[in-house]
Amino acid sequence: MLACSAVAFGITMPGATIAQSGSPSPVRGVVRAVAQASIGIDLPLRVTRLYFREADSFRKGDVLVTFDCKRMQAEHAAAAATSREMKLGFESQKYLEARGAVGKLEVEISKARAEKAAAEAEAIASRLDQCSIVAPFDGRITDLRINEHEVPPTGQAFISLVDESRFEIDVILPSQAVRNLDPGAPFQFRIDETGITHDAKLLRIGAVIDPVSQSIRAIGTFVSTGGRIIAGMSGSAHFAEVEGVR
């Protein structure tokens, strides 16, 4: 426990000012998901099926979206066949070299061709991984900007996911708090949207103090999680035992 007088210190989120001495208020905080992802593709592929819609829940490993990859699959089959052909040619050249029918240079050229064909087939196979999007964790879809039969723009995220199993709490503390607060320090976080107060603790304290606002960012985590928690919820963090910080 952190020794000292039970004083709450106050600050609002960025853009506001820290409460002055004599008028302390709780620290404001925002809930954010530990894991989230915005996903796009680098190839112009048509969506063949959407297995989930916006706000739907999914499990890790679920297929979320599939694309039309018939042409790419055919290209991979052709490249794989060429790779096998070049490999057989290389083995044939080695056989002939062992009997003095060809020189070492011919064998090396055949080997290089076989390796090039294998690499080309592997490159197409790696692109085939983009023919479906698989959920990297349990969670929900927060944003979906594509429909079936459409081609999403390359290089731009069209689906966003959030993991609802693990959350952190972002708070902005007065810089004086570094005197008293360390990772592991307990606090209570009351969520505005639910009215439920949760036990929490600090995980990390920022490495840089903002010299203008004289504040520092800190990250906490929930110890108790009764009631529903959704990323983006906001609330008040109460540090009951902080010395001399207002």
C-alpha cells in the first residue's frame, strides 16, 4: 500500500486542465481493448462470402471472409507443375553428370532453374493465404466496409476486429503522481455507462511527462470485471492512497 493521506487527485482527459489544489476530482480514464486489428488485402480479389456481419461475435480460427481465388489457384497449379518439371530436369542433369555426359556448368544452370521455379510457386502459394481472412482471436467485428461480390480497395483496411476478453484502462495522471504511484498500485474505476465500480491496478506508467500539461499517461488493468465492459467506455479512476497530489 502507498502510505499517506487519503487524497484524490484530479485531471481530465487531454485538452482539459488538471484540477487546482483544493478542488480535487477523480482521474478520467478510457477503456480500450488489448488486442484489436484492422485488416485489408494487397490483391484485387472479389468477396465471395461474408460469414459475419458488423457487431457479430466470432471465435479464434473462424473464417470471416473468403475471396474468389480461382485464377490464382490455377496459376499456382501451373507454377507447381513447372517446379516439378525443373526438379526432374535437374535430377536428370545430375544423373548425366555422374556418367560424364554433361559438365558441371549445365548441372548448376539446371539447379538454378529448378530453384527459381520452386520460389515462384512458393510466392503464389503465399498469396493464396489472402484468399480468406481467419480470426486471430475471440472477439467481435467493429467495422465492416465491404459487401459480398465487391472488390475491396487494395492496401486499405475494410474490416476491424476487437478482442473483448482483455481490456486496459488509459488514464492521464498529474506529473506529481510519479512520486507516489508505481506499477501494481491499486485503484477503483467506475464506468460511466454501467455505473459499476471495478477494482483495478496500474500496469505501466509512461516514460515521458508532457511539460505543457504536466501530465503523464498510465495504463491500468481490471482486477474485477463484473458486468459488461466494452472498449471505448469511459469512467473515473479513484486512487485512494496518494500522498500530496491534487
